[in-house]
Amino acid sequence: MHIAIDIDQTITHAPEFFSALTSALTGATITIVTVRDSTDGAEETLRLHNICYDRLILSDDPQLGRTGDTEYDEWKADVITHLKPDIFFDDSPEIVHRIQPPTRVFMCCDEVMQGWLAKSLGR
Ligand SMILES: [Mg+2]
């Protein structure tokens, strides 16, 4: 099983959960995909939260990094489409709406997103 996970507002939303999940899934391939670049302390964040992973893809990744004026959301969705993980965790509707089967999406929902959903639903 291949699992792709975002960092900000995803791992950082529930770090204990993602630490336990990534530790428990022995045999799974875990790829972290983030819009952070190599100056933004992604590895430090992952170490701080005890996240187990096989690969970290940053927006300035030498092979899969963002090019030209590609929007960050589009870049990330393209990376996930290229990787075709079985499961993808992210918090951004601008990204997750672009992900097609067979990848299954789990969208994290913090207080800001809950407020946005409530507003969108007229509640
Ligand atoms: Mg995020």
C-alpha cells in the first residue's frame, strides 16, 4: 500500500494520529508531499512529530518539483496523480478535488475548514 500525506494542517492537525499511523503501517510506502521547499524545515517538522516515511517530496524537489508559474495546488495534485498512491491525506479542497481514482482521498478538517463548510452549507 502506498500512502501520501501532506504536512501543514494535515500532519500538524493531528500529529499523534499520523505518528501512530505511519509507525503501524509496516510494509506500506509512505510519501510526504508538501508545498514547503527545502528551506522550510519539513524534515525537522516530521522528526518533531515522529513521522515515519520513505520519501519526502518538496516543491523544489529536483525530479518532481514545481516548475515555471505552475500554481502550488496544481503542482501538488499533479505529483499525486503521477505517484498514484492508494490513499492521500490532505486538507486543501483546491487540491483534493483534482485527485482521481484509484487514489482515495481523506481530507483533514480543522476549525477553519469546519467554519468554511458550515458557511457553505448555510449553517
Ligand atoms: Mg496542507
